[in-house]
Amino acid sequence: MEDKAIMQALTKRYPKNCLLTVMDRYLAVVRNMEQVVMIPSLLRDMQLSTHGYHAQAGASDLYNYFTMLKAIRMDMEHGLLPRQEWQAKVAGGKAEGAETEAGAMEEAEEESVLGQLDLEAQFHLHFASLHHILTHLTLKAEEVTRRYQEKMGQAV
């Protein structure tokens, strides 16, 4: 029934492996997760398990996945921060002088490597990577939702 609700949220019809389909599905699953998870703090110290196997010690708990998945949804819907703001956010507001120089050198190296590839090859590489990542994140959002529902069923 949950899949039916998610599929109804996908109002546009694209081919199955279209990036827009994967993006729409991710956004719908994360919105559903946000609606189901009413008390996110209950996800703390709950580990993500996949296919019956429990996660390794030291792995992120479901609360961290919940917040990460929401943040990615916000970026997808509202756009990314400019590079400098994003670096400052990641660095936690640390001094940027050395980081900016190192980042510029790293970016120049990356551009020279990417410049050697043709644009079509770059596009296919990034497209396939984004498709894979969004599919993986969608599965994580479904897992967070399912585990929260299991916990609430036990707690009630």
C-alpha cells in the first residue's frame, strides 16, 4: 500500500530508468518518511540493517540517515549552495585560506583530468553515478521508514 501511495505521488510518467523518475521517486519516498517519522529522536542508536544483516559497529544510526536524507531532498528541491558557502558549511566555519588554495588546486587537477574525457563520456559517468546514488538513498529512506514503523508498533 505504501508503494501505491508513493507511485500516486509520481504524477509525471517517465521511462523507468530515466533520471527524472529516480529523482521523483526519491523525493516521494523521503516526503513519506518525513510524514511517517513523527518523533525522529526515536531513531537514535537504531542501526540500519540490510537484508537481515545488522550494520557494523560504529555505523551511522537511523537518525543520522534521516537527517541526511532530508538535507539531500532540500538540496534537490531548492538547489545547491554556492561552492564557497558549501565549503564553509562543511568546514564548520573554519579559516578558509589554506582550504581555498587546496580546493583550487584540487579543482584544477580535476578539470585537467576531466578535460581529457569527452563531454559525452563525462555525462554518462555522472548520470550513472547519480542514478545509482539516488536509487541507493531511496532504499535507505524506505528502510528508515520501515524501521520506525516497526519500533512504533512495538512501543504502542
